[in-house]
Amino acid sequence: KNVAIKIGNDILEIEGSVDADDADAHYWINFEYQGELDTFAGFPVTQQLPSTYKRRYIIDLSSKYPGASIVVQLYKEFVRGKFSGDQ
């Protein structure tokens, strides 16, 4: 239902929703609900909305770890976290 990621002093919490009518993004960055999420811990963040109930957050770590990223995917209340990269 939710995932929390901490890098340094920054915390990103992302939560799915079981409500069929709720297509809003539910995330907290450093405890601020729907705060500005262009970067997280100095790394760029991309939000994608492939469909009403699907959402994807990509934290691009390649500036410090070439080819690495953290991907969080949501489908309704289901949350999946994945680390990808060369190492």
C-alpha cells in the first residue's frame, strides 16, 4: 500500500489508493503532502501517468551512479519498488 525512500536527510513516501474514484497522487516529500517533487535528495524525479489508476515515479540516480534509478509503480493500492542499474 505504501513505500518510503530515504536518501540522506530526504524522505519520500508514496501511497496507493483502494478508492476506485481516486486518481490523485498521494505522496509526501519531507512530510509535506504533495510538495514539489522535481528533485529528491538532489536527483531528478519524473512522474508518469500511463492511465487513470497507474502512476510511475522514477528517481534518476545516474548523476552519481551511472545507469541507476529507483522506480516506484502504483496500480490502485498496489505499490512496487524496483532498483535498476548496472551494478
